[in-house]
Amino acid sequence: MNAMFEPASRPTAVLQPSGWPTPRGYANGMAASGRLVVTGGVVGWDERERFPEGFVAQVHQALRNIRAILTEAGAEPHHLVRLTWYVTDMDAYLDARRDLGGVYRDVFGQHFPAMALVQVVRLVEPPALVEIEATAVISE
């Protein structure tokens, strides 16, 4: 099923090729038109650069940090078109999927943009377990 994309009525549209299985928790692709908002790599620390303990807690804080950046730009979670996650431990991500779904929905609701997940050796901040880049498009 091809997405019907009308920028005046919807800021983003999910791209789901006909016959493909429906992904859970992400989209295969997104289409959008408008003002581009991008973040750098956002880690899960607070405003004092303190990291919470644990993978899920760091993801929750990183998502809240992204939401704050979106708000600064006048954007909301439904404007997100892409998230790229960098994790230091893929097994930690896989083992926490249920809890991650809960913290994701707590911050971004039921909007699931295109996403990629990459395991890395380490991140710039040694205590960081996850870093997420976000791209949003605000329709004008």
C-alpha cells in the first residue's frame, strides 16, 4: 500500500510498500515536506551531564532530551521522520525491548518513524550506553 502524501494535511506519511510485512515499532520509510529539524547525537544525560544507571534509563532520558530539542524548534514527536540509535551493547537493547517500548511511548506516543540501530564499540562520553540522532520535518 503506497502512502498518500498531502503536505497541507499531514506533516509526514509512512511509506509501506505493498506486500511487505508491517514493521513493529518503526516505519520502513517516511515522506515529509517542510522545515528540517535535526539533532546531533543525543545521549541520556540530564542538564547537569549526569547519566542515570542502566540502559533503559539512559534511553528514556535521551528520548526526553530529543523531545526538548524538538520543542525548542516548535516541533512535536509526530514530526519525526527518522531516528538513528547507536548502542554499545546490542544484547542490552534486545533484552530490554519491552521496557524500551514503554519508555518510547511515554515520550513520543504511538508515532514510529523510520529507524536504524547500530552497535558501536563506544561513544564519546564513556558512561553513555546509547546515543540517538533525530530528524524531524515541520510542515509549513
